[in-house]
Amino acid sequence: MSLTKISVIVPIYRIENYLAKCIESLLQQSFQDFELILVDDGSPDSCPEICDNYAKKDQRIKVIHKTNGGLLSARKAGLDAALGTYIAYVDGDDWVDNYYLDTLYRLAESNMADLVVTGHFREFNSKIETIKPKAAGVYDADQIRSEILPNAIYNGEFCEHGMSTYVWNKLFKKALLKQILYDVHNDVIMGEDAAITYSYLAISKRLVISKIPLYYYRQRHDSIVKSIENPKIEYYRLGLLMNLLKTKLSAIIDENTLNKQINYYLYSQILVRSGGLIYNDKTQSWFNPFLQTKQGSKIVVYSSGSFGQHILSTNLKTDYFKIIKWVDVDFHDLKIGDNTVNPISSPSNEEFDFLIIATINPSIYRLIKTELELMGIESSKIIKIDTDENRIKNLLTDLGFDNNYLFNKD
């Protein structure tokens, strides 16, 4: 019997409404020489039964039932059981093109690549957007170290990755993945994809990037992570991630470049999870990253995604701003406090002081700003996020992060 070429690992938790579509898309692959490992991470819904029923129908399917331990523990359990030469990770609420595995395998073998990166589709409210990597091509070890890694986390614009963090639009070699995956602490629950991708990239000798989109990423507004309940636990977890990245990349990237990348990345993660306003214990005050705004400003928030939801949830607790409207071009039925999502055409300049575009990505910010200006919103009212490097460094120190990014909760 020949060796299995690809092991597809699907971590599963509370996604009973989406799982069948994911599994069906994998069983319909044009590429046949693969195994499908379904990792039930103690899911309390009907997911365990769905997995078992599919396993009875197709001998390529293995099911692992485990106690709930989080996404990383599920990915590790899948890797433990994998027989494939290559590993593909698929999230159980997403689905893939019929030629997903065929294309990934061909790209890997044709280019003798340790890592394959492709494009993907983003699906939200039945709208599909195509997202393609910019730097298509083949890169050897020297180019990975000199061109790819120095821009991977931060490409020169806050906070834009030169290499996407996602593990699901990639194909890994099992032998290399086993060298890094177990070093990632299970407590890393935000940025776990980055921990895997960038650590793996650091030991890769050949990389191929293709613009072909093969993976359908389902963005669900019901899957957005909750706002920070206990900042110290959040900072501890983020510190583990950033410390790992510094450890894995310090031999490749010079210290100043690496620190700048991690400072911006850590700051961006805290911003999104905190809803922008960050309480500084040392100064006993709020760090407000939204330039020009102040406490009591009348605000319109653009974006019903993760950051937008966190801004509204945080403001419910702090009452820092007077949020008078919440808008999005992808507007849908969602409510936080008294605010519901309205169409982009709804705000008028007279009713607010400033408009916050809830994104940390400058390219997306510019696109949205242009659309808002076309709607008649005054440019001067559309604010930017504070990205001053010295203020960010001081904030991270005040919050309790040391020089290696580990968080000192005392």
C-alpha cells in the first residue's frame, strides 16, 4: 500500500450547521490519495454524530473524539494521527474547491516546496470576495530569509502582513510541521495561525506562492470572539504568541526590524480585542488610539466585523464615546446595546463629530474612506488610528510586557 500523500485535518467544535458542507467538499476532491482526519474537540452539539456517520460511509475518514482543549490542541491531535507526507488544515465551517488538494499537491511537487500558499475566497452574507497573494512565485531559502520573513508580519504599513497568517490556504510538509507545532502553547488562542505559519516559514527552504483561489472562508458574524473580559489573561496569551515569534525569528531577522514587527502586531491584536480603548494601569487612564477623538465625542462606527463589534461592546461598558450610528456596506441584522447596523448611505455630517473605520489594515481603510467620501462624508471627520512607534512601545511597557514580550501580570 502506497504512502498517503496528504492528510487533511479538520478541527471541529460547535459548527453542526456547516460541517456537512465542509466534509462533502473534501470527499468530492478530484485528488484521491488523501485521508480526512475529523477532530471532534469535545463538541457539545451534533458534530460528533455527524463525524461518525461520515466515517461509516468512507474509509478515508478517521474520527478523533477528544475532550475540549481548543483549536491548537485539536490541530496537534490531528497531526499525531496523520499518515500523509503533506498536511492541509481546513476549518469545519468553511469549504473548498473540487481541485483544492490537486492544485496544492501539484504546486508542492512541481516546485519541490516545503510550503505552498494560495489565494482564497471570503464569503460573508452570501457575498464572495476573491483574495490573492501579491508576491506569486518560487522562493529559495535565501529569498525567504531576505525578502519574505522581514516583511511577513509587517510589510511597512500598520498592520498589514506580507504573508497571510492563515493555515488553511497552505500546504505543509508533515516532517517540518512536527518540528514547530508542539512548541506553540495551547493557551495561544488568538493568533495561533500566525504562530504556526511564521514559525514554519522560518525553517522552510523552498516556498511557492500561487494566486489561484481554492478555499472558501466563511466569515460569520456569530463566530466573532468576545471582547476582553480579563485583560491580564488576554495579555498573558498574547505574550506567549509574541515571545514564540521573537524566539523563532530572532536568528533570521535583525533585532530592530523584528521588534518593530512584533510591537505593531501585538498592539494591533490588543486594539481589536479591547475595542480600541485600552486601560493603562500605570497611568490609571484610558489609552485612546483614535486620533482627534476625545471622551464624549459623537461617533459613527464603520464596520460590523470583529473590531467594530468590539468597539460597540467596549463602549457599552465605558460610555467613553457617544456612538450615534453604526454602519457597514455589508449591513445585516445585528444589535449591540441600542445600536443596529445601518447602510453606508445613512450618516449625515451634521449628526456626528468623527467617523471611526474599524480596521487595522491601511489598504482596507483607504478603500472605505474613498467610498465614504463619495457618499459625502467630510474627509476631516474620518479619523486614523495612532501608530506612533514610541507611544506604542511605552504603552506595551506600561501594560506589563517585558523585552521578550512575556506579560508580567504583577
